[in-house]
Amino acid sequence: MLSIKLLPSTLKSYRHALTPKRLWNAGKVITSYALSNIFKRDIRLGKPFVLMVEPTNFCNLKCPLCPSGNGEMTRPRGTMELERFEKVLKEQAEHLFLLMLWNQGEPFINKHLTDMVRIATAHNVPTLTSTNVHYIKSPEIAEDIVDSGLSEIIVSLDGVTSESYVKYRVGGNFDRVLDGIRLLVEAKKKLKANHPVIHLQFIIMKHNEHEIEAARNLSQELGVDRLSLKTAQVYTEEEAETFLPEDENLSRYDYGVEKLSTKSKIANTCRHLWYSTVINWDGAVSPCCFDKDVHYGLGTAGNAQPFDAVWTGEKYTDFRNAILNDRASVPICNNCSEGIKGLFYDIEQVKP
């Protein structure tokens, strides 16, 4: 899910989509979220204004901390059909400030990804996707991405050398990633476009924490628009020992405690449950992207049942109430990035 730190600057870039209807809906959502926190029960007066859609949960890489890549994902694999996407978007477009086209998996494995972007663009909905870049391998593909109207693209590059890159991006090709980023930059120049914003993301881990300054230099050299230095998320003590940086300032975890723990106490609230929703490739609705195996399935979108029936349904209501009552009792919330300190070490504008 898009971080709270990134959201204001992202929405500012997409201000052309701030229609009166969307602003009115957002006002209702924010009000209902505030009231829910005051009265400690689910109150909803609007519809989600941020939507995450999963184009696919297949991936070409084997990243060891990702359930899609490391094989720990138990739910079925597949790609979203364009017909389902069109139905999902049609139901929600007039309320959306932002459509995020990723969750688990590599989005560009879905051959309809740029078609999805074009549909959203036609509805004046800003779009954001995240990629490991391996499928951007020709000028024609890069130009199709730019031409589609994509607003922003996060490109993952967790190393400044091939050796450090493949320690986490297992099965990846460092040079191909660099070439893909350059193709995007050149396509924007050729088509004289100011979109998509090319956002390079560098996850800080033990094996690359010494490369931060080099990552800044590389982002300048590549000509990207933005660089984010993101802290790593781990799930076990063994993963922490392997991947967390030596410098605690570069981590979201507290090194002074025995049990793996984030630096902030879990509060009984979560704004994501009021302002956003996640729809997976098969239409399964999740409360957020941390429900990676859809253990908390809330319904199905893109079929005969309207999404409003899911959004206002008993399962969603019960889940929100559970968070307001005791968020720490919900397993997916105990290693969540919502409200924690240190999710990002830094976010930098590379180009004005």
C-alpha cells in the first residue's frame, strides 16, 4: 500500500483528478474515519478514494522476503482478466484519486496492463504501478507505457552493482534493469511527456547499506525523477539476521528488544480501511496489501455483486471494528507499515 509519507506528494502531482465529486466523497470518508475513532465503531459516509488492483500474483523473480517469489504464497496464481478490471473500475472511477496497479507479483506479466492504464486514464483516474523492470526490454514497450498515460512507475533497484542486486533480487539481471530504466527515460524524451514519474526505489539491507550514496549518484546518472530509500520488512529472526542493516537508523525495527518489533506501538486504528481497498487478480477483496494470502477475504469484486455490497457488508464492518478494538490481535497488523516510524529512510526529488 502507498505509504502515508508518499501520499500527499503523490496526490499533489495528480491534482488534475481532484473533481468536486471526488473531493466531496473524500471529505465524507475523512469525517467517517474520525468519527469511527471517536466512537470506536465502524462508521462510513463515503467510498474508497484509493484502489489497489492486483494485475497478477505471478512473478519472474525469487526475492526471499516476498511470498510471491519465495513460494510461501498459498492462494491460487493467476492474472486479472480485462473484463473484470473494466467492471471494477467502472464501479469506482468517479470516487478515485488514485489507482495502484500492483500487489503481489510483477504487474507487467499481465499483457493487459497498459490497456488497464488507458481505461483508467480515460476516466481521469491517476495510475501508479511498481515493477522489477525486466519486461521493459524494447523502445516500443517503453513508448507504449508512456503513451498509455501512466502517471507514475516505481522501479525496484536494490543495489548499485550486479553482485549486490542479485543477493535479494534472485533471478534478476542488473544490466537489464538499468537498460529498462534508460528506455523509459528516453521514451519520455522522445514523446515529450512529463509522465510517468519514474520513481527509483532502493530497499536498504545489510548487504547494500553502504551503497546509499552510490544509489543517489546512480539515480542522477539514470535521469529518474524520484528516489526513495526504503527500509526492509522481515518476518522472522533469521531473516532479520540476514537482511536487516547493521545501522539501526536504517531500519524500521527496534534492535533493543528481544522479540522482532517495529519502532512504534500499534495503535487501534488504520486509515487504510476507510480510504482504500485491495482487489486481487481473481476479484477477492482484501482489507490491505498485508493480507497477502487473503486470510481476511471480505467478498468478491467484478462479478454480479456490486462492490458497495462488499464495502458496507458485515465482513468489512466486523474487520474495521476488530481493528478499532484491538489491532494487535490481528496477525497481519503486527508487522505492518501503517503508522510506524522509519518506513522510509529518505525520499528525494532527483529532478524538479
